[in-house]
Amino acid sequence: MKPNVIREMSTSELKERLVEERKHLRKLKMNHAVSPLENPMKIQVYRKTISRIMTELNKRETEELKQK
């Protein structure tokens, strides 16, 4: 997921997406432990997406705190 797409999403959508991405990552890791994935780079892609979402959420939280 591209950073500009993440910026356009609302905070509630980001939180929902974060939960979904974490579920997918756990599932991929479990499958990879049982039998090797065809493309293990998918794990890295999910990790980066989760990090991007978390970064945007933290940025929004700090902006809200600064405005108060």
C-alpha cells in the first residue's frame, strides 16, 4: 500500500486496516513455518505496510495533541 493512499484514509479505516494486515501477517508467518512460501517477500511487504499505517496513526495522534 502506497503512503499517499494511507494518508487519504480516515483514522477509523486505518485502524481497521491495521487489524486486517496484522491478521494476514500472522497467517503468512504460520504458513511459512509449516511449508516455505513461494514468495517469502510477501512477509516483508506486510510488515512495511503495517509500519506505514502505524506511522501515520502516530503522526495524527501527535498532531491532535499539539492542537490541544
